[in-house]
Amino acid sequence: MGLSSTPIRRRRSNELYQEMMEKRQLFLRSYQFSRKRSLTERIKRSLKRVFWFGLRLRSTHKISNFVWSRLRYLILYRRKRRFIHLLNSQNHTCFGCS
């Protein structure tokens, strides 16, 4: 009894394994990465990538421009204040100073 049931089970498990492998292959073939894209699909995809890259580049450029403009403003503002302070200290007339 035990000997005759083993080959049947083994054959049945082989059939199940083969069936699972066929289903897996069908699934993998239906996936996007395994199919060939047409020329128009490839062009559209590359244009989308370029567009998004351009947007990111432009936004980082805007941010860097903003940061640099603020830094320039702060540097120039400090210089201006320092210069005005120097002018005021030279023109200052103190009655108690000799």
C-alpha cells in the first residue's frame, strides 16, 4: 500500500510543480519589464524623464538663486551698515572728547 501510493503522489506533485511554473511564466511574460516597447512608447518615456529632470533642475536652480541672493543682500547690507557706522563715528562731535 505504501509503495504504490508514493509514485502517484510524486507524479502528482511534479504535475503541480509544472502547472505552477507555467502560471509563473505567464505572469512574468505579462509583466511590463519583459515586453518590448514600441518606438513611440520609448520616446514618450524619455521625454517624460527629461521633463521631470528639467523641473527638478529648475526648482533647485530657483532655490540656489534665492539662497545666493539672500547671502549677497546680507553681505552688502552689512558692508553698508559698517560704512555708515564708520562715517557717523568720524563725523561725530563729542563735547567731552579731546
